[in-house]
Amino acid sequence: MKKIYSLAVACVATVTMLGCSASTTKPVEVKKVQKPAVIQSVQVFEADNSDGKITPKTISADMAKVGLASSGNNDMNKPFSQRFPKLHYKTYNLAMFKNDELTIKLIKKYPNFGLLTPMTMSIWSDDEKKTMKVATLTINGMARATGIPVTDPDLVAYASMVKKGLKSAMPNGKFQELNFSVKEPKNSFAQTFSADVEIDEDGSMEDFREDFESEFEGEMEPIGFLMPNYTNVQEELFEPAGYDKYDFYVTYSICKFDVIYPVSKLHPEAGAYAPCSMFLYKNKDEEKLHVGYLGVKNWITTLDIKDQESIKPLLEAQEMINGILTELTE
């Protein structure tokens, strides 16, 4: 017993001398390093659809009620089933929509807003969860693609209208948490071209535009590109509003089955950018034609695409379009 007592006293003395008694030892604080928030360019809205009442048609109708008129809502499974051996989803639609008032305001300030005229969304089903999903651009995605400041009040209003439309179409839905590693969030990746405009003595500006469009369509269609929507912004929006800055301003929606089919397999959200919008315009105060469309790096860097099955057709499509536009604008 004495030996045990002596050992205990010795231990206490040693601890005291070293200054590391239990009463003075502080626990080490482990600080959690928080990763910076990723600014997403795409958003996915999901709602239970066990009863099957939500359809692409009902979504378009409800979006229209808040001011987002549909200029096309295409069932991609119909052409896919005729060309490919297997469908990825029971429902897969690519839809186009726009608000005329905000489109006019934004293009007046930023001609590049034609890159999102019309805007697009993909609508698809999750058969296991029995849900319907819709992918659209966030305000950051809109700003990124067009180069418009994210604080622009009309862009903010447009983004708010999109959210309102989604909630109207799917009242019980909610936005998903996405884990995409968005890269280069400040780069637009838009592909733009320009050319001098020369009018023949017997020609007109209308002839010039129609000739260019005819050549463009004639080059695109034989290699599998479709143009499911054409918007004459000048005639449909600007002229009724009394705005006469442009000799012409038109946009095309461009799509290719051999591109969207493989990409949609793993990345159905890609429809937030597809069909791709392309603008074609000429200011009255300059003899220049301007052409532009969204570059495929928007898809790749926004949706964190890494698989070559998706990347290869995207890059090939851009190379083909760029080749045609380079030839037409030289």
C-alpha cells in the first residue's frame, strides 16, 4: 500500500512540474473547412407524378399563364424511337418559351440575348420515382451565356418568371440540389461571327437576309440539323413596339438527333440549352452582319460532362456549324 501511495505522489509531482495537468489541458479545436458554394447554371425542378397528371402539355399551359408563351414543345421520343434502339425515358421533351416584353427590353440593351430567344427546357420522367422533372437555366446560367450582368433588373425578372412558371406547373415540386462542378462560370463560350454586308444595285436588305438564310439552311439540313423554331424578332416584336434599330433580327432554334440522344442519356438536363438558339441581325447604322450561337462548352462545363459518348457529338456538331458559318461569312 505504501509503495502504491509513493508512486501516486511521484506521478502527481511529475505532472505538476511539466505543467500539463488535466485541469489546464485544452481540447484541440478542429475547424471544418467549408467549400465555396458552386454557382449552378442549370436548375432542375422535380414533382411527384404518381397520378400522371403532369405532362409536357400541362407544363407549357401553366408556364403560359405566367407570361412564358411556348413556341414549341417537342416529344423527342417519337423521332428517337425511329432512329435508335432504346429510349432513355418514358417522357423526354424539348420545349421553347419566351416572354415578349422582357425579350424586347433585354435585346435593346444586349443584342446577345438572342442567344436565349427563345429559352429552352427539357422535360423528362423518372420512372422509378414516378416524378416529372424540368431543367431550365438559372439566372447565373442566363447571365453566363449572354454576358448580361446578373444584376440586370430585366434578367432578374425573367429568371423570377421562370421559377414562378415552374411552381405554377408543378405546385408540389421543389428544386433539386445539384452537385455539378461548374467550371469557368464567367465565360460565355458563345460562338460569334460577322461579315461585311454588300447589297447589289438591284437587290435589297430583305433579299440579302433571305439569301443568307437559304444558304445556311441548305448547308445545315443535309447533315442532319433541324430548325424546329424560327423567330423573326424584327417583325414579331420590334416593329409592333415601334423599335427600328435593326434592318433585321431573327433567331433560329437548332437541334440534331445524333447529338441530343446520346447526351440526354446521362445528362437529361442538357435540354436547358437545347434546341440551341442562334441570332442573325444587322444594325441600321453599320454595314455588318452579326451571327452567334451558344458554344457546346456551356453544356460540358455547366453539367460537369466527362464521358466521351456525350462530349464527342457535341464537339463534332460545333465544328460542323462553325465550318458552315465561317464559309458563309468570309
